[in-house]
Amino acid sequence: MPFNKSFAPGPKSFDFDINQISITPARAKVVSFSTSYYDVNQAIVVNKGTKIAAVRGIKGLAPYKLGAQLGTTSYAFIKDRIKPSQQPAVFNSNAAAVLALKNKQIDGLVVDLPTAFFVTAVQVPNGKILGQFENKGKTTDRFGVVLAKGNPLTACVNKAITALRANGTLKRLQQLWLAKATGAPILK
């Protein structure tokens, strides 16, 4: 299913979608979200050996051309937290954004941290995660399960997520599958 269709207004062809979808107020107007099952950091992927690859802080990113997929929280993150001196590039798909990074049409690609690991492991052989950004304040990115607006299953999904958090299952899954996250430095 295309990324944006799961949280578009209207009837759904699924009971719920658990697919790294960020909870935002705008999206919550047209779909129901579960409680967060994962609080995720944004990250930036760059090509090894480029000037941007030597940057060690958020302010150092300002002069570079950054990009993100349309409809993601990454674009808002670029505008609100990084505040680059040039307009960020926006792409209709993550594949198009990755291709722009590979072709050096952008200097850095901002995505959520799990996506950054996939981009560098599979899509951009010369790519590296320059760093991740602390999750704080209103810029906290949280993944939730998407359901049709008002779906009565939302309460059941919330109960299941709460139980998985309480018994440590969510933490164990994060350690098992996202342990590499500790290797991406925090950019301040």
C-alpha cells in the first residue's frame, strides 16, 4: 500500500496498518491512531567522503541542500529544527529521495532512524548515517497503528500495546531489531 494512502481520509481496505507511520495532529483529524509503540528519532543520511559528512552538529547542516519525502514528518523536521539556509528538496517517494542522494542532487536525506539504517544498508552503498537528532518537545516523532477514524478496534490495539510495553516486549523487540541505533551519534 502506498505510504500516504493509509492515513488519507475515507474508508480503509484494512483493519489497521502498522507501518512506521508518525502520529501527527493533522493525520489524527482523519484517522484514529493507537498509542505510540515506538518513539523514534529523525536521522540524516549522507554520502561518505562529502563535505557534509564532516559535520558534527545541527548548525553545521544549515548551508547544505537537504531533502525528504513529501508527506513525512522529516520535511517538517528540516524546516523546524535544522532550519537550513536553502529550501529543502521534496520528493514524492522515498525511492526518489534516495536516488537524489545517490546522484548528489541533495547533500543529505532526512528520514526516521529505522529508515536510515535501511537506506545505508541496502539502497546507498556509499551512504552513512551522519547522526540522529534527539527526540524532544513538539518535534517528538512517535509511530502509531493507523485505523479508520472512530474504529472500535482502537481501544483493543491500545490495550495490546500497553501490555507489550508493560511486560517489556516492545523494549526487547527494539533491542533485537534496532540495537544498531546506539551507533548513530546524536547531533546537537
